[in-house]
Amino acid sequence: MPEIDERIGPTAHYTAYVWHRLGLPYADLFATATGARLFWAFRLTLEWPALVIPRVPALVDWLETRHRTIDAELGRLSPDAVVEVAAGLSRRGVTWAADHGVRYAEVDLPHMVGKKRALLEARARPDTMQKLRGAWHIAPDDVLSDGVAGRLADELEGAARPVVVAEGLLGYFDVPDRVRILAAAREALAAAGGGAFLCDLRTRRGFDGMPAAARVLRLATGVVTRGRGVRGELEDDDAVRGLFASAGFDSAEPVPPATSSGTRHPGAIWRGEVRRR
């Protein structure tokens, strides 16, 4: 599928290979040769400061903390339905559907949908495919489309404990588009009667006292995203709460990290709440 692969950003390949390197369940289904090349090229050239300077997080450290913290918070919330937007080549949806029996839908761009379906069909064992039948699916849509709120609401219909996940997404949009994505998730959760939204966001205040980490992580993000980098980091936690409030959420708070390496990270996982009426 070379014509599809060319349209898939390096971030999806890179993170999928990171999950594979960490030995996370089902990550082998989505690890690609492109991801391996990106991982080792980056590690052997640009990531060396994080490997030799004490307490400077490597990009892998931040990605692992982000991914495991979202999973831990999902476990705490015990959802009966999850929608993940722009999941890329993440293994999370297959894991929660196959191993936890949770109804899980992924919404992504058409070329990513095609790539992920092809990898799953080619690599997954028959018993895994059987577990996924009726529990997991991936559908094409754009997070900025006018109808995405309705799409998310349809996926969450009938759920008592719905959750929407957006990992590694919001930071790459300017504030108006972040609000638009958050508002679509809030609308879908409200239609389901209330629920939670999980995402990651960095703040400028989070980088205070760690200039080396700031340089390393910003360089890493820029390289892995082909120069796109993170758009307009918010000032502090209050600014993040304001972002959620402007999209109509009732509350938003950071989630305690699920790993304890002792290394500080400038970002956090946030849980926005739409209270049940």
C-alpha cells in the first residue's frame, strides 16, 4: 500500500514502533519498517542529549508516560464505550476491545483507516479477530468536519460511561481548532448523558526550570512531525481549564502520571468532564 503509506505522517509510524519497543499488547500488529527506521535514526543522531543529560526526558519517556497514563485513567473510569479520534496506528483500541470487552470505535482520516484495517487483517490471529467482531471498528472522518460531533454521538449511543480519547492531537492545532474539536467531543458526550474526555496538553509553565528538556522535546517533536511541531502552548493549568470551559465542559483537571521515573515532563493528561444531567 505505498500510495497510502506516503500519506501517513511519520508520527503515526514512530509512535506505533515505540509501543512495540515497550512491549505493549497488540503493538506488534501496527509496528512498521518505516517506524523502525525513524526510531533508530532519531535515537542515534538527535536524541543523544536526553540519553546523557540527567533528568532530561527522551521523547520515548514522554510518549510512554502519556500513553500509560491515558490507559490507567481509562481503567479508573471503567468505560462501557470509547471513541478515540485520530488514533493513528495505536494499539489501544484493539487492546480494550479484545482484552476488556469494551465497545471501542476509532475515527480517523480515510487513508489511516485503510492502512490500519490492512495491517490488522494481515497480522492479527483468528481468535483476536473473533474478539474484535462487534466490539471494535474504525470509521473515516475528519476531526474538523462539520458532522464529526454527530459521528461521535452515534458511536457513543446507549453508553452509560462514555469516554472520548484524543492522544497526541490537540497540540498540533491552533487554539480555535482545539476549541472546535473539544466542542464536538462535549456535544457527543452530552448527547450520551455525560462522560469524560481524555487528552494531552503541554504548557509553557510546565517547562519552567527545565530549559534542556524544553529544547530536547521541542526539537524531537519538530523532527518527528516534519517540522510542524506543537502550536501555541498554553501558559499554565488555568489556561487549559479555560480552554475546556470555552468548549462547554463542566470541569477539567490534570490526571496523575502513571509512571514514576523521577523525570519531570512538561505535559499532562487532562480529563474534561461533562456532568450527567
